[in-house]
Amino acid sequence: MTSLILMRHGHVEGIYPERFRGRAEIPLSSLGIRQAQALAERASLRYAPVALYTSPMQRCIATAIPISKVTNIPSQPLTGLQDIDYGEWQGLTHEEVKQRWPVLYSRWKEKPHLMRFPGGESLQDIVARTADVVREMLSRYPDDSDQVLLIAHDSVNRAILLQLLDQPLSAYWRLEQSPCAINEITIDKQKISIRHMNDTCHLEGLTHESTGSAEP
């Protein structure tokens, strides 16, 4: 049985108010840095990981730094955990996209599995590469005691969770991934169990800012 501990990076500018960030390199905010430290403290108390992988985006790598320090495990970038490519929408606010692409924006909100971002990816693209990540982790770390930490993005985490929950991509908006949230999944040959999802109890009292809104 392999345990995948799937986490999201800390807060960055552009989450509140919402902006399509995707492949843009944005540093952790001061709040995000505090969240990453709280995440590291929780991870050190709860897990004994054998490996730590992150998206190659700097906000994920920065989130991993305090975890590496407390676990003495170096982080490794993994291309398959890269954030979604929003194409022409990257950097724009939701209101800007809604005005310029009203039909596509409505489709993204109502039927996300039926659209592709102009010049970017589709949800099916993310599913393909994240499925490869899960298979690779199960192949590399097959032992019962193996715990693997993965730090990625809202859209990437949703894609992985939908697959493991055996849910359609049309259910994309039913899941939520807050900054520095924890999802704990155990996988063996017969069964997949989601033990924790979008767990943020380690962030309570950090700030007056909300940490529960989904990433656009």
C-alpha cells in the first residue's frame, strides 16, 4: 500500500480576487510563506515520507522548502505536476475573460470537461499527465510503509482526486483545494481510500484572510 499525501502550494497574489495564473511564475505572498511553515509543522508531526515531489513552478518549490528542512528530504520537481496552461487567459481576471470570451467562460463554469482554453490545455490533458504521475509513484514506492508527498496546484489536485474517486471530469467544480490543503490517499491493489481531503485545520488562526476559496 502506498500513501500519497497531495498538497497545494501556499497563497499567492491572484487568488483573491481571482485571476487566471496557470504557468505564470508568482512568488508566495507573506501569508503563503506562513501557510507553508504551518504545513511543514503538520507534515513533520503526521508523516514519515520517503520522497517529496513538487510542480516545477516556484510557488510549489517554495512551499516545499520548510517541509524539506523538517523531514530532511530534498524536494524533486516533477513536470507532470505542472499547473494548467490557461493559454490566452493567463494573467487575466475572471471579469476580463467573461467579457472577451462569454461563451467559453460559461462553458468553463458549467461544463469544464467540454472546453479547451484558447491556446492552452484541456482538463483531459491534465488527466493524462497526472495519471502518469500516479502510476510512476506507485511503481517507485510500492511498499506498505511508503508515504510520498506531492505539492501541486488546485487544478492538478482536482484532476488527481477525480481519477482516484472514479468521478467524471464534469464533477471538477465539486471539489475544492485551498492553499496548503492536505489530501491523504492510500492505494493498494484492491482499494483506493481517500482518508483526508482539503484538510486545512493546521492553518486556523493564521490570518483574517479566507483560505477556502478555490483557485481559478
